[in-house]
Amino acid sequence: MNKHELCCIGHITHDKIVTPKRTAHMPGGTSFYFSHAIKQFDDIDYALITALGEEDMHVVDEMRQSGLQVEVMPSRQSVYFENIYGENQDNRTQRVLAKADPFTIDYLQNIEANIFHLGSLLADDFSLEVVEYLSGKGKLSIDSQGYLREVRGTDVFPVDWEQKHEFLKYATFLKANEQEMFSLTGYNDVEKAAKELYSWGVKEVLLTLGSNGSVIFDGTQFHLIPAYKPKEVVDATGCGDTYMTGYLYCRAKNKSIDEAGRFAAAISTLKIEAMGPFAGSRSDIERCMVEAEQTFPSL
């Protein structure tokens, strides 16, 4: 059985975007943005495991035609997000109009990988049993966002992750932004929050701080990764997912934490500069990093 270097598991969503000027439907979700970014690198053995309804299978067909290996767990329907924006784009009302089936151990038995990235969108996408099972197969990467929101009816509510200690003891990598960091630990202080998360068992704590860059803590050292300023902010959707694509790609290739962090910062900056998933090249990323080194000579 083939063992992949990297595998992302997560639902592809059906997103309905409503603005004062138009309504659009498009695919989304961690697994969608992660997969489209990773396909730009031809030197990694990668697979996506997703679950979506039959009505959205055309998205998977297109991904397969682009060269991605995609396995689909049967689901009665897709995750269906509705995002309604006012004139101020910071004001968003989000509803979940449908949920896909959670991932099961039975379906995941035949997948092997060195690193699994769990792109959780909602609190019940991955059970504790599934997380424990996958941790026995390879290193586990968890995005905290999905575990911190719960659907009641169609409305989305921020919640505490009640079983966070039980889950995170299995995590090699954990990503959280500033708000998620505070929700998880109760600390606004990055150093205290990182140490707390590490004490729960996470081996590499990745805290993304927007325009302030990111901090990665490995238990002994705080790796300070500067933000690379985009030429223009066009579309920030999926930026965190793209950051993790760059980071885990580099770690899968045994690059250092600092190298991986800088690569992740560069690829997420380039993603912000264009609509949709990252579609640039390695040379684009390397150029962004070189330009950043000229700005930050201490790197």
C-alpha cells in the first residue's frame, strides 16, 4: 500500500456568498484551498480525502483532471455555508444550511501517510476516536477553527472545545489565530498561550497573527516569522489554509521550522494578492522570500 508524504482530510464546502451587489456560489473549505495550493509542487506525494454530496462531485472531477489524487467518502450531502456580507465586509452573517457526514475510521483504514492534516470546519467533523486512530498512522496536524464553532439549527456559534486536552495530546502540529488562541487558552499573551498549548502535548504550536506575522513554538524556541506585506489585498479567503500548505509541505521535506515558516508566510502573502486558491509557482514564492529578506535583513 502506498504511503503518501502528506494527506489532507476535510470536507469541500458549497459556499453561497451574498453581498449587496451579487450572489455567488463556489466551492471552498480547508481541503479545497490546501489541495489547490499543494498541486503547484510536483515533488510531493499528496492525497486528499473528502466527503461531499453527489450534486457537488463535479468539483472533485475538476480536481482529479488537474492531477490531484482525491478519494471521496460517501455523504448524503455537502457542507453548505451561507455567508452574507453588508457594505462593510467585516460584518458577516454565517449560516450552515447543510452538513456533510463526519469522517469514519472504517473509511480511513486504507489510507497511509507520513503527515495527516485535518481540515475541520465544524466541531463534529472528526471524532476523538478518529483522531487517535490517525495519530497511530502518522504525524497529525490540526486546524483549531472547526472545533471552536458549533451549528445549532442553521446558526453558527463560537464554543469552547471541551475535549481539547484529549484531542491535542495526539497533535504534532496545531494552527490557531489570535482569537482561537484566546478561546483555547484564555491567554492574549502569545508566549503564555504557546507554552500552554505545548504543555497539552502539541509538538509544534503555530500561532498566526495577521499583519504581525506568526510565531511557532517547539518547546524550546520561539520562531518569529515576519509577515510579508502583500502588494494588494484582493482575497484573504483560505489564507490560513494556504499558510499550512506551505508549512507542512516544507516539514514533509524535512525543512527546518524557520524555513517552513518563511515559506508559509510567502505563499499566504501571494494567495492574498489574487482571487481564489493559490495558483502561483515555487519561483514566485522564492522571489517573495528574497524580496522579504531585503526588507528584513536579519532573516
